Amino acid sequence: MTTEGDLKLVPRYRPESTVATLTGTLTLANYPELRDGVLKAAADAPESIIADIQGLEVDADTLVTVFSVIAMRIGEWPGIPFAVVTDRPDHLARLAAQTVDRFVAVHPDVVAAERARDRPPRRRAVQLLAASPRASALGRSFVERVCAQWGVPEHIEDALMIATELVENAIVHTTSHPRLRLELRGGVFTVAVADDDPRAAVMRELPDRGDGGLGLQLVARTARVWGCSRSWTGGKVVWAVLARSGRSRHDLGG
């Protein structure tokens, strides 16, 4: 990724993490590109994401709050550890002055960040589906099998509904082979479907069921939180985090 002001982001994949190396100058104009670039890298990172900012110049003190925003977004999904790497005194002073270091772990190097990260118990299962009318049925079978293996029957009903809607949405609106991903991390169960189409999933105000718009309405009503994230590979991931109790928000009065 290269943006205005020669800001560059280069992802580097390690066994323990994905490192987003940032160089150039962070300005108000390219602030959104840095934020979105790190979030795209996080969408493809199975373990953790680290922003290495050793080579990054910052135009103004307040711009470092971008890392607090990134941490909040990643905390919703994919829920993986996020850290910033720098040992530069000017960086550390700015991060402290803007209280970013209260919300984001800051370490002097990548190895230290990997050693210090929290490692909540995690399970992950991925199923590539054919771009066919049978995809949602195969996706439901996958969800049932994985939930049984993981011993989380309380999530089956909501996970089946969400997986069905997200897979069908991908089949109707893209030409991709949907990639259904289930994760259980720290007691939080998520359902995600990735495709190769960069267009964001849109929830319509008054959808027509024949147009495929009602599916995201159901997902939004059922999930604790949901969203659509661009991926570094150029497509997107539509994801949903289930309520911890396994009951949907409308059942809980939300």
C-alpha cells in the first residue's frame, strides 16, 4: 500500500504474527489509508497483528490516535492481539501524550511483542465452498459438524442462520467461491464468510427478500456485532460475533 505523502505499508507474515511495517509520513490526508491498510492486513491474520512504526514519521501528535481506533476495530473482529512496535523516544512521547499506550500494547521490537501477547485459547475451522446453489447446505453441514466437535451446542442455531445468510449473500452478489470461517477464541464464537469481491456488503432499509437484502437484516438482529472488512488480498470478509449466551439479541430484548 502506497498513499499520499509516500506512506507505505508492507505486510510480513511470521509464524507468530503478521507484521505491518509502516514507513513514510503519517498525515491527516493519509490517516484513513493507514487505518484501513492495517485493518485489511488484520482480516487475513490468523494469530496477531503488529504495526511496526519504527520508520514512520508523524505530522501531528493527535494522528497517533489512529492506533487506538485500529485496536478498537480489531477488538470487535477478528479479535486477535494487536500491538505497536517502536523504541523511538518521539513516538513513545506522542503515544503517551495521547494516552494511546493505555489501550494499545507498545513494545521495542517484534520479538518482544510476540512474547508478551495474550494467547487466549483459540479454535479455527475453514471450509471452501463451491459457487453453487448447494453452497449454503454444505455450509450448514460444516457448521453443525464443527459445533459438535467444539462442544458449543448453544451456538448452533444462530451460527446456522448466520452462515446460511452470509454464504447465500456471497453466492448471489459475487462470482467467488465463498470461504466460511468459524472461530472460538476466549469464549467468543464468530462466523465469517470471505469472497474475492471488494464491494462492501450493504444492508438495505426495506429489503426485498428476492433481492437478497433481508439476510443482513437477520444477521444484524441476531449477532452481538457484525461488519464487513476489506482484506489485504483484495476481497472482503463479512463477519458476525455471536452473543456469549448463544441467544440472539432480539431474544434478549435488544
